Amino acid sequence: MAEHEPCVGKSDDWYTPPAIFDALGLTFDLDPCSPGPGHWVPARRVYTIADDGLSQLWTGLVFMNPPFGGREGHIPWLRRFLAHGQGVAIVRAYTSSGWFHDELVPRAEGLLFPRGKTKFIRPDGSVGGSPGHGIVLVGMGQQALGAMEASGLGLFVTIAPPASGDPS
Ligand SMILES: C[S@@+](CC[C@H](N)C(=O)[O-])C[C@H]1O[C@@H](n2cnc3c(N)ncnc32)[C@H](O)[C@@H]1O
């Protein structure tokens, strides 16, 4: 996703490194924001910009690395992903951002912070430079959480829902 790399706003086409999929070992039902069929994301169905994946029906286990579309353009995608509740998404580990605290953490079921800087891939196959921040994989649903925990990619945490009746 463009937001992972330093050229924010220049392109949506920063592809997820295959090593992440190798580590997760999942086949997804849907990639809702894809460059097109035949891309290496292991997904049975894809939506492209021509479909506008955000306005389509999402079913099954989703993998989402959203288009940037501006400074907070990923937020509608993140909301949709969290509401869908099944799959793995990638966003910046921007722990100082309002959206991280207000949108992501209260709704995510699990978070995986890969060790080191994840280098995304350009459409021509070149590998991006070293981004100035890490990323976080967001997990929803038991299948996604189990794969994230077993992946060995880095620090995995689950987020417990607040206990009912908790006054805080
Ligand atoms: C960050 S890339 C991720 C590509 C791939 N899913 C991956 O993880 O390697 C985001 C992709 O979303 C596509 N895209 C942009 N706007 C879209 C939209 N409204 N609906 C579906 N796809 C879109 C872009 O063409 C781009 O290929």
C-alpha cells in the first residue's frame, strides 16, 4: 500500500511481500483491493479499482492491503474490514495517530507487529527502500488469529473485549 512507503500520495501500488503470505499459510476468499487477477496475493477472488472494492459485497476470509488515497484514505477500508470481521489487513503501525487509537485498537481482535521494516514491492518488481515506520497486521476471526500467531513474523497480541459491566 502506498502508505507504507515514503512516497505517500504518489501511488497505490505497493504490493505485499510474498514472504508475509508464506508465513501466514492462508488462502483467502477475497482481496478487495487488488491490481488484478494473477497477482501473488493468495485470494480466490479479487476486486480492482475498476470494481471499486469498497462498494462491493465482501464474503469469507479477506486479505486487505488498502489503497492510500490521501492521508487518511485507508480509514473507510479499515472500518469496512473491521466490520466484516474475518481476515487479515495491513496498515501502518502509526501508534501516534488518532485512527490507530479510535478506530483500530477498540475493534481489532489481534495485532501482529512484524519484526523489522517490511519492504513492499513495486509493480515493476523492484523492492521499496526502508520505510520510516513499521506496519501492523490486523486479525479478525479465529482462522486469521491462529495463522498470525503461528506465523513467527513478530509480536502477536490479542485484544480482549471489555468485560461486561466494566465501568471503565
Ligand atoms: C496497496 S495495493 C495492494 C495490492 C495487493 N492487494 C497487495 O497486497 O499486494 C492497493 C491496490 O488497490 C487497488 N485499488 C485502488 N483503489 C481501489 C478500489 N477503489 N477498489 C479496489 N481496488 C483498488 C490499486 O490498484 C492497488 O493495486
